[in-house]
Amino acid sequence: MYTIMTVCTGNICRSPMAEIVLRKYVEDAGLSDRVQVKSSGVSSEEHGNPIDRRAQRALRLRGYELPSHHFAHRISRDEVEETDLFLPMTASHKASLLRMIPSTLASEVHMYRSFDPALPEVGAAEEYRIDLADPWYGGPEDFEVALDQIEQAAPYIVDWVEAQLD
């Protein structure tokens, strides 16, 4: 099974939102028997917590089905070994993730929004320019912006993964 891992800080907002959206796009593409989507964080600060209620609300308003249980956690060694594509939400998440995984897996780490063709291509020193918006300190509209950005890149990620499977 090809495994996609979305990664943010505490695994309660952006990465579970991206997991849920990507899972829907994977299902719609008929790939759910070959591709699984998971999420995790680079920190254990939210360990055990559910998806942020504001993120849940934004997802529900757009018709996404929420998992019956979400357990926020830091990415584990087993998850690292099982993952084929790591999708950090920001350049900072990417840097943290790269310190946590074997260097042999670095080529499997891609910024989530780097798949969006509407965004400029950026070099490593400028990846912060394609960071996914952080809704944590904002209101409902900030969660909508983050969800817009997640949805915008999702079909391109699925297309890329499908090409890897062929």
C-alpha cells in the first residue's frame, strides 16, 4: 500500500485537514485500494487530542466525513518506515521532519503546496513562500483559507501519486 503522510506541528489542524481532504480525492480517483493517507505532527505537544473543533467545523461545512476518532501524535519510527510520500505543511515542518527521518528518505519529502501549479516554483531557501496558512491563532475564516489551499493542491498530489503507481 502506497502511504502518504501529511505533517504539521501538533497534528490537530492542518495535517488532519489535509489527510481527510486527500483521502476523499484518493477515493474519488478510485485509488483507495492502493493508496492510504495518514497524518502526524513533528511535535508531541498535542498528543492524544482530537482534531481542532474549528477544523472539524470547516471540514463538515464542506461535506467531508470526519473520522470517528483522531489521536494527535508525533510521527513514529514505524510510520516513517512505512511512508512513501511525506507532505509537510510548511518549510519549518519540512526542516523538522528532515531532522527526524533517515537522510535516504529526503527525496520523498515534498511541501504540500509544491504540487499546486498556480504557485511559483521555489528553491529550498524560499520554500516558506508556499507554506500552508496557519489557522491556529485566527478565526473561522482562517480555517477556510487553509482548507482552500489544501483543496487547491489535492488533485495534483493525487495525479502525481497515481503516476508513481504506474
